Amino acid sequence: MVNTEVTLSGVKLSNPVIPASGTFGYGYEFSELYDINILGALSFKGTTKEPRFGNPTPRIAEAEGGLLNAVGLQNPGIDKVISEELPRLRKVFRKPIVANISGFSVDEYAYCCERIDKEEQVEIIEVNISCPNVHNGGMSFGTTTEGASEVARAVKSVTKKPVYMKLSPNVTDIAAIAEACVNAGADGISLINTLMGMRLDLRRRKPIIANVTGGLSGPCVFPVALRMVWQVYERVKVPIMGLGGVSSAEDVIEMMLAGATAVQVGAANLKDPYASMNIINRLPQVMEKLGIDNLSEIIGGAH
Amino acid sequence: MKKGIFTVVSNREIAKNTYEMVLSGDTSAITAPGQFVNIELQGFYLRRPISVCDVERSSLTIIYKVVGKGTEYMSRLSAGAELDLLSGLGNGYSLGESGERPLLIGGGAGVPPMYELCKVLLKEGKKPVVIMGFNTEDEIFYRERFEALGAETVVATADGSVGVKGFVTDGMDTVGEYSYVYVCGPEPMLKAVYDKSVTSGQFSFEERMGCGFGACMGCTCKTKYGSKRICKDGPVLFKEEIIW
Ligand SMILES: Cc1cc2nc3c(=O)[nH]c(=O)nc-3n(C[C@H](O)[C@H](O)[C@H](O)COP(=O)(O)OP(=O)(O)OC[C@H]3O[C@@H](n4cnc5c(N)ncnc54)[C@H](O)[C@@H]3O)c2cc1C
Ligand SMILES: Cc1cc2nc3c(=O)[nH]c(=O)nc-3n(C[C@H](O)[C@H](O)[C@H](O)COP(=O)(O)O)c2cc1C
Ligand code: FES
């Protein structure tokens, strides 16, 4: 029997596989298909202080080996997430929850994190400073070392729970941003969010996505994500949640060898609602084939 | 929703750029007319959403127009090919409100879901009137199929080559009194029928989809009752809740 357990800042996960924020809703759609308690943890849809409708549609465009999205942080707001979504999720899910939080000001980030801190099942707070689809917020904090560390410091001051800063790949030096977050007190780093891109409608000669630009994700970004996990691992000593294009058990192992302690699965859940389940089910088999007994021993093993 | 492998039984061009594909597989997740399937195509990342046109216990029929690379790929599939489908997606049409003589109004690629709806309404003893709109004669499909079901059928063509000259709304002028409208087609057509219809009704919308089953928030629209996901809370919306 191989051992798939990993530990993220003291939080034990039965396996490293975590559905990524925004690609798994609050889990209900998937819990109708399989027992989502097989997941290592679950990261829910990015939550802001106020409810948000998000961007106008079309919000989705296809790409070779992936998709672009400009959902724009549609969510019911922190009050409803706490009063409605989390109680409903609790009925079908007993594993650790990763709370994904977004904001438009440092205060808003801190406010939401303080609120979510009181939720027992939330064991990790993932702070999204990397959403490319909202203006005056999201990614603007994630593209400078000052912005990133300001948010990290504010959030750390209101919670004792592990804080993971979710980084944008749309930067020149990802390791510098990660380092700034860690210096400001972050317990871990999540990366990557989507890469900014766009597509045109040839008939209309206009952008397909109403927001003009969107975030690219899916298998086409895997090599970029892997490279960034590698660079961040070389720079900081905190645990990393690696994501971006992960679609198979082999991808999970590759991410871990590059330096990830846990691995998130995003777009793959949208293409195949059983993707996370299949990855988890195949993981022991692939470990055996590769001669891995203990998954946590391979973290950063390629360095 | 169910995920399953379906086998192509037949795939043939039934009108200009328009194909009818019969697939065999487990259709048990399909519970209402107006629902759709989301089809995985080799070499494409996103699945293609297509309405269910007709459904039996172990087979279903879809009709699709070739508009881009994905539907072009579909048109080249032959019998025996296997496709991965998510089936039973969306809310579908609700039948309770139809009254005795509902209008079933479909435009172009919006005609297919009207077929299953028509069958079910006829089975319930209703007298549906089908109004189908096309641009030109060579685009027309399924007219005889609807007539064979025993439904009163009106065809409107934009160029006047067959039936009523004009749009489905011109077809509406020819049918007398009606109890309800069920509508599917391009958005300008939905809006025109919405404005013209004197009864309540249900309208089926399209949106670009990331998942098709409610997980990504890629397809959200505003309604009078709040945000709705076209793929999960729709594609069918009641006339009373629509915001244009
Ligand atoms: C609920 C629903 C039911 C539908 N039912 C039918 C049907 O019965 N028959 C039929 O012919 N067509 C139907 N459509 C439209 C059909 O989904 C598109 O024509 C098809 O996805 C185009 O794919 P493509 O690769 O050929 O085009 P491309 O333009 O190359 O596709 C690129 C991307 O855009 C998406 N896309 C393009 N056009 C549309 C559209 N109109 N709606 C949603 N996504 C789109 C594609 O799915 C793909 O992800 C339906 C759409 C929806 C949302
Ligand atoms: C439809 C969609 C919605 C997303 N919403 C969020 C979000 O609300 N918060 C967030 O931190 N990341 C969000 N993301 C980014 C993903 O969590 C992930 O970082 C990214 O998609 C890369 O992983 P992938 O290639 O496996 O999809 C979203 C991605 C997609 C495709
Ligand atoms: S397409 Fe994903 S929620 Fe509708």
C-alpha cells in the first residue's frame, strides 16, 4: 500500500488533490456524481465582501488545449457564503475546506478573511491576488511586491489559520512576489492563476469575450505553471499548492517533483466532471509504477 | 446529469449545412423536452452543447448546424464512432402551463427541441401548433416529421420561397388564437416573439459554456428573480422573468 498523505501547514490531507477555486462551485454539482469526500480538500469559488454578478457574457472562449474565462468573480458575497453555501456544503463534505477570498481593497481582503476565519471547516485561507478578470482589484495586488505583501500582512493580522497567497503568472518575476508574501507572513503560496489572453470572432471581427480579455487555463498552461512552481520552490521555504493545467495523476507527480506539496485541479473538472476523482483513483497505481511509496517524500524531488 | 459513451447510429445531412445524428446509449438522465447534451469532441477542449431533438430509452437524436470547427468535425463522423456525452443537462420546458393550443416556435437550429416537446404535448392530448422559421427553402428540415406526428405546422421563410414570407412572427399572424408559446432560436427571434406574443410562455436561451452543468458560472444571465445559469437553471426561462 502506497501512502498518498501530505501535510499543508499542519493540515493533513488524505491525498494532495484539491479542486481549484471557480471550477468546482461549492461542490454540489459534483457530489451528485461521486462522493467528494475522496478529495484531499476543496477550494470554493472566489468570495468577495459584496455579492457580485460578474462580467457580462460571453465569458468563455475556447483555446487549443484549454479555455479562456472572464467570469469576473461572480459570487453571492461573504454573508451568504457563510449563511447558505457553507452549511449546504457541510452536508456533503467533511474534508478540509480551502476558502478562496478576493477583494478590491486591502480592507476588504482583511474583512472577508476575518469573517471566514470563524468557520471551523475552513482550514486554509487562499487569498486570490491574481484575478485577471476584474478591474481595480484582484490582479493589481498580485503584480507588485508591495501590493502582494500589503494584502498578506493585513490578512495575517486577522487570522491564525494558514494563509496561502494565490499568485498571478502575469508578472515578470514570480519568485520575487512569492518571497514578498512570505516575508509579510504568508504560510504558503498557491500558483498559478490564469494567464491573461484573448480570442477574436472572425465573422464579427470583435473579441469573443465581452470583457475583451480573459484568463487562459487548461493543459496548455501546464509547462508555464510547472516552471513557476519550480522557481518559487527554489526561492521560498513555505509549502506550495501547484496548479495550472493539471489533468492526470502523472501531472500531479510532476508538479510535486517541481516543488508542490498539494496540487489543484481546475479546468479539467469542467471538461470532465469526474476528472478529480479519476486522478485520485489512479494516483496509487502511478505511484507504484514509478516506485514511489510515500508521496510526501517526492516534494521538490527534481531539484 | 449522466456522463456516458454514446455510439453514432447515423449521421446525415438533412438540409443545407444541417445534420441529423442518431446516437445510442443510456438516455435515462434526460427527463424533459428542451434539455441538452454536452458533447466531447476529439481535439477540442470544450464540449459542444446541442439540444435533444428526440429521445427513446436507449437512443437520442440531435440536429445541428455546421457553424464552426467543432460542428464541422461532427459532420464527418460516421456510424460506429463513439462520443462522450454529458446528458440530461438543463431544466427543459415545463408542460403544465401549456393550455390546449400552445405555439411551438423554432427558428433554424432552434427547431430541434420542438420535436420532442411536440410529441409529449400531443401525448397529453394538447393541440400544439408548430411554427418553424428558416432563411431559405434549402434550410428547411423536419417539416414532414412534425406533420406526421399530427401537429398543425406552419413554415415561414425569410425569402418567401416556402410558406409564409417573413419571420416566425409573421407565421404567428396566421394561426389564430393560442394558449401559450414555447420558443427556441437566435436571440433576436426570441425577443421578437416575446414582444408579439399575447400569452405567457417559455423561451430557450443560448450562451457560451465552460462546463454545461453549473460549476463555472460561465453562462450566467440576469433575470427578474436574480442571476441564473443558462446551463443549469435554464436554458429555458419563463417570459415573466426575462430581462433583455
Ligand atoms: C443549450 C444549447 C443548445 C443548443 N442546441 C443546438 C442545436 O440543437 N442545434 C444546433 O445546431 N446548435 C445548437 N446550439 C448551438 C451550438 O452549441 C453551437 O453552434 C456549437 O457549439 C458551435 O460549435 P463549433 O465548434 O462548430 O463553432 P465554433 O464557433 O468554432 O465554437 C467555438 C466555441 O464557441 C462555442 N459556441 C459557438 N457558438 C455557440 C452558440 N451559438 N451557443 C453556445 N456556444 C457556442 C462552442 O461551443 C465552442 O466552445 C445550442 C447551444 C446551446 C447553448
Ligand atoms: C471558470 C473559472 C473560474 C475561476 N474562478 C476563480 C476564482 O474565483 N478564484 C481564483 O482564485 N481562481 C479562479 N480560477 C482560476 C483557477 O482556480 C486556476 O488557478 C486556473 O484555472 C489554473 O488552473 P487550471 O489550468 O487547472 O484550470 C478560475 C478558473 C476558471 C477556469
Ligand atoms: S457553463 Fe458552467 S455554469 Fe453554465
